[in-house]
Amino acid sequence: MSSMNTSKRVLVTGAGGFIGHHLVKRLKADGYWVRGVDLKYPEYEDSDADEFSVLDLRRWEDCLAATRGDIDEVYNLAADMGGIGYITANHADIARNNILINAHMLEASRQHRAKRFLFSSSACVYAQSKQKDPNVAPLREEDAFPAEPEPGYGWEKLYAEELCRYYWHDYKFETRIVRFHNVYGPLGTYDGGKEKAPAAISRKVAIAEDGDSIEIWGDGEQTRSFMYVDDCVEGLVRIMASDYRDALNLGTDELVTINQLVDIVSEIPGKSLTKIHNLTGPQGVRGRNSDNSRLRHVLGWEPSISLRAGLRKTYPWIEQELRKAGRLADKPVVAMR
């Protein structure tokens, strides 16, 4: 889906991050003028944005600076977030930082008369009581209520969704709400504690020698669905262009266990690895999958890149980065730190 419009001015916050960087590329390819904003520049390659500003969007003045100059559309992807280890260990910091970013960005965008504002929410808003079985029923948008989201990150995402609805109700400010389900792909964080499962497992598999063991958090039978970043970006562009103001899932419904994810990644380099299960490691909810019924109804589209196809693009990139960093030694590695 592509629409050339050189007159449209778009702001992407979080443009130094994984999804934001890919989105900027896509919007530039579609002919838009793009401003990128983040606390940092993209880590692995330069941004394609027409302008890139390093700003702290927890600060009101920086949000006013980010939204200046007749911005038509705001993709608010900026967030303090990471994988399950990070979001379970930093409730106060994550909640405070993201509440400030989202409240300030909504109001600054409204004051500067942006035409549309897209908020990036998360499947972490869903009630934990509905995610206790590995064979989980796909989560429908209405399953976020009665509210019982994940502590910290999930609660602030759910409230920011409500704030978007209030801005439409009180000000007729056009907002869009996207609930991401586990996005992965090249140029994403793969180390340091903020990486998601596909990247973490790709790193562990790449460093391990054939026949080694690798550590998996939990018993590995917890389930998730994973969405390749190109599908994510396509969905973002389509949802922004739609007339739908309520929350929409954006994910795949291809459910796999973490053990199966390890096997799929291991097939790419052809390694046979033994899984060591760390039962004290955080594993999050027992099962989570995306119900795409409403997404299909609203957009006539849904993510279609299979997990195997996406990982065949992601794993070689992570292996290449590790090789550049001198971390692929010849000696066997028994277990990853």
C-alpha cells in the first residue's frame, strides 16, 4: 500500500528505535516529508528522515519542539520498553516515563493542530486472567476489559489508550490506537536486556556451537505469536489512513511455544542444541495470541509474513552483527549469559 504525497508532513517519535526506524524508511519511500525524534540516533544505520531531532519527550518543551511546523500526522512510537526481563523489573521507571511521553505528546500534537495522532499500544494491556493457558484463545480487542493488564507497562499503555479516546470525545482530536504483538526483524535490539524473544534466541543460537546447550527462561511451553517488522509497518500506515478510532490488534495469529521458536531459529544455521530451562527466569503470561478478525474487517488486510520467513531474514543479520563485534568465537559456548 503506497500513496505518494510530498505535501504531507509526518512526525515519527521513537525514530531512533527499531520500529520507528523502519517506519521512517517506509514513509520516505512513499514520498512524505518526515521528521524523526528520539533520545538517540538509530543504532545500526543513519535515519532516512528529512529532519532528525534528539529530544527527551518526557519534557513538555521537547514535545512542543517535536510537533512544531504544521505536522499533519504523528506516529507516537516513543516508549521506554523492552523484553520480558526488562518490563518486569522496572515498573516505576517505565510507567512514569511513558505516562509523561504519551500525555505530553497528545497535548502538544493537539495544540499544534496535527490532523491525526497514532498511539502505539501493546498486547500487554490484555487481562492476565485470559492468558493462563498455552493454548490461549486469540485475544479480541474487548478482552482488555475488565482491566487486569501487566503491571507497569501494561497499565500505562491501557490508560494512554483511554486518554486517546478522551481527546476524541472532548476535542474531536483524531486518534488511532494500535496494539502491537511481539514485533521482530533486522535492526532491532538483540542484546543488553531490552531485546525480545526472537532476537534473544537468535543471539544465543548464533553464539552457540553445534551440540551446545542454551538457556531458555521458564519451561519453554509458554506461547506467543510474532510479527515481522515489514508487516508491522504496513499495518501502521494502513491504520493511520483508516477511519477507525478504537484499538486494533496488529500481530499474527501463528501461535508457537518458545521451545518451538528455538527449534525454528536453530534450523537456520543447522545447529542441534539442547535446551536448558531456567525455571526462575521471567516468562510473562502463559499464552498470548492475536485475534485479527477486527483488523481484517476494518482494513481488509492482516500480517502475512510467516515466522519462518521472517526469521530467515532476522537471524543472518544478528549473526552478522555478532561477527562484526568479534563475539562469534571458535570455542564452544555452553550457555549464554
